[in-house]
Amino acid sequence: MTDLINHPPHYTSHPSGVECVTIAEHHNFNIGNAIKYLWRAGLKTENPVEDLEKARWYVEREIGRLCKGAAS
């Protein structure tokens, strides 16, 4: 039986056997979420572009955060 809460297939299907959360939790919120969206692109839905656009949104948000900190 598939465990959609603790081990969803779109986070555990990487050929390495590593779960997405294992990698994402070592990063800040924006980068971790970008990793999750990149990881599952094309696995959770049939439209990988949607996940890639969400990953880009988090990357751009992180860039903005870093640039704001550099300007201070």
C-alpha cells in the first residue's frame, strides 16, 4: 500500500533511493521548496512545467531575499 503522507511516490522515486525531504531539509525554506518542485517535476502531475515554474518562483524569491540583505 502506498503511503501518501509519509513517503509519497513523487518524493521517493529517485534512482538513488534518497527521499527528497532528506536533501531539502538541509537548505533554507526557499531553496528546499525549489528542490522539492524540481525533484517531482513530471512525477506528481502530467505537467512538469507547472512544477518547474513553482521552483523558479522559489529561486527568484531567494535571490530577492539575498539581494535585499546585500543592499542593507
